Amino acid sequence: MSLEQLINERNEAILKVDEYGLLCMTTAYVPPEGEEEPSSELLYTSKQAYMWVPILSYIVENVEISEEDMKIFLEMSLDSLTTHHRTRWSNRAEALEGMLEMLNSMLFYTTRKKLEDPIFEYASLFGGSIEDILERLEGLGLVEEHYVEPMGGKQVAMMGFVPFGYTKRTRLGEELYAKLNSLMLFYAQKNLVEDSDFKIHYRFYRAWEIFKSIVMKMDKPLEKK
């Protein structure tokens, strides 16, 4: 399926917020050397990063939150996850429970709202819903997964308890992602976002841009707890 067919089809599943969110939180397509000027920043993600998709999707769809408050929420959450909650990662269940409790307290601090109970279910973060979205995007040729990635002229694999798989957008996925974002930015410049089909998607896009900017500035050594 060509990019034009994919865009013109206006398939509802492609436009769902959580599916767009998963496309956002997938490593960008990196063209072969010499084809294009490489970006100065690249955020590599694994499938574990998708746990943020239902959380951010719920917030942008159901919580009235300014961009400034979103920035505060994400800064506080990421800081807590990389400092106070680091010791919990040896126990996955405890880590997930502690992380969600922390995110809920941070969200309540900034908005006086809390995540709904379904978000706290293990399956809603790592199970069927995410796998279904990923399988659909992979089937459309928008996303692919590898265990070894080229970085700085070297082949790199990330090892946790098991090897981490890097997820990344394909060339087609990158083209679709760029076209959707360009369309939303056009609507935003014309002050038409609120009346468009992309209102919630644009909010996710803005949240993701804030998220990336915070992560790319996290270059200070982590404090040991």
C-alpha cells in the first residue's frame, strides 16, 4: 500500500489517538548514510516505552491540562522514575505498581485529576491493546522491530534480562508520520485544530514533543539512592 493510498483511505484505525501515539513513540526512520542530513538528536525506543501511550492518550483525551502543566507533570514523573523509583526495577510487578502510583500523584498535583482504574490494569499497558496496535502498524509496513541497531558506525545491541528490541518507523511510516504532523501544524497555524478531526492527536503530538525535549536534556549523572 502506497503512502497516498494510506492517507486517502482515511482508515479510522490509523487515526486513533493511541495508534498515532505508538507511531510517535517509535524510533524515527534513519536513512542510509549519504541520503539525507542526519538529525542532531535521535531518541531510541523499545517496546517498553509504549507503556506511556495509554497514559498520555488518556490525559490528552480526558484531562484539561495546559502545556505548561503537562511539562511539569512529565518533568516530575521522569525525574522520579530515574531517581526515587530506580531500586524497584528488579521486581517488574512492584515497579509497575509503584510507577503508576507515582504518576497518579504527579497528575493529581498538577491537575487535581487521577487516572481511571483501567489504566492501572497490567494488560492495558503491556498486553493485548498495545500488541494489537503494534501488529496493525507492522502489518501496514509502518513500524518494525530489530534487536541490533547501527549507532555511530557500530552495531549495537541492548541487553537487559533479555535483549531489548528497538522499534523504529519504516521509511513509509516516517513519511506518513511527517505528513500527519504537517497537516496538524497547518491546522494549528490556521487556528483550526479545535474544529478538526486531529484535535486530540495534536494534543498528543504536543505532549510527545515536550516529553522528547525533557528526555534529551537528561544528561546529568543519576543520583544513587
